[in-house]
Amino acid sequence: MAPVPLTVPRRALDIVVALALLVLLSPLLLFLTVLVRTTSGRPTVFRQQRMGEGAREFTLYKFRTMRPDATGPGLTSGSDPRVTGTGRLLRRFALDELPQLFNVLRGDMTLVGPRPEPAELARRFPPEYQWMFRHRPGLTGPCQLHSRSHAALLNGMPDPEEYYLSVMVPRRAAMNAELLAHITLTTVVRYLARTLWYLLSAAWDRSGGSSGRPGGDATRRTEEGRSLCVRS
């Protein structure tokens, strides 16, 4: 699948913003590393193969938010029992996503774009929506800003993956198409500002936010089997 490369200005912005945030947030990253390890053990960081630009797979990094022995569907609902107490807090404020700044810096991801889908699930996408995998996935974007409501839709679904593929993927494709048709540096900056507001709004969201997100870090294998750290 032919990739759609980023423009030079967008790639430059990715590098500058990712580097700046990694430096500024380094104390928080260290604190979260200790928090996850203290409250739920090792591994601290979870990794998963996601579908990247040009349908090339890459390893996505996140703080682990599920039990080490968790198994189940490849999607995470808003009330998923596999999520730990600490994991719910991290997910509510999207703090588990911070390690993806390394993915942005490496060029696996960009700041704003389609949500990176788990590779196993992406291969099952209907053909008419495979075009999304020509583009570099984003740390944030229109789908990511609907993560709480999208995760809630999966609650109680007997087959969440089938529902996601048949109902939610067309909706996400429409949002991504609108974004990609008009994306500029101004669009990127605007989405970063909207993302900050979205994260801050979780502080007074009485529903408790989302404990999970479609396409989250659950797979049919255990999380620790794909983590960055060796289980001790």
C-alpha cells in the first residue's frame, strides 16, 4: 500500500513538540513508571504491534493499564474489568499514552492523524476503509477526542470486535477523511489545543471518563507477553 508521507513542516513540528514534551514531562513519566510498578507490578510499559503508514507495522508504547494476566477481546470497553485501579486513572487522563511521544519522535506516528489500530484488528478492516492505513497514525485526532464515548458504546457488546468493525469503523473513517482532506499546521495546532481541553475536562467528568478506548491495549494474549520489560 503506497504511503502518504508527511510534509517537511509537519515532520519538523512533530520533532520539536515531541522533544519539548518529553523533556518537560520527564518527571511525570518517571513518577508514572514508579506508580505502575508499585501498584500492579511489572511490566511497566506495554507494547503492541499497530498498523502504521503504508500498512507497515510498528511497535506502539504505552504504560500498562491492565492486569498482567489479562486476556480477552482486542478492544477495551468503558467498563472493562481487566483494567487496574491505577490503569483507570491513567486512562481517564490519557496518561498511559505519553510513551507514544517516543513513537512520534521516531517517526512511527505524527502528532495529529488517524488512531493507530492494532495490527491484528486492522487486517480485518473492510476493504473500503483500508485507505486509512496509507496515512501516518496520530497521537491525537478526531477519533481520539471521542475516545470516552466510543469506549462506552462497547459496554455489554457480545462481540465488541464485530461491532467495532461494522458500526464504528465507518464513523471513524468519515472523521479521518474530513481531517486528512484539510490538514495543515494550523489544523495540527488546533487539535493539540482541543486535546488539552479534552484531557482537562476529565477532571470534572462525573461519568469517570473512559476506562478504555476502542483499539486499546488489550489483545488475545496477555499484556506482559508483549511488554518492553522482561518479566521477573
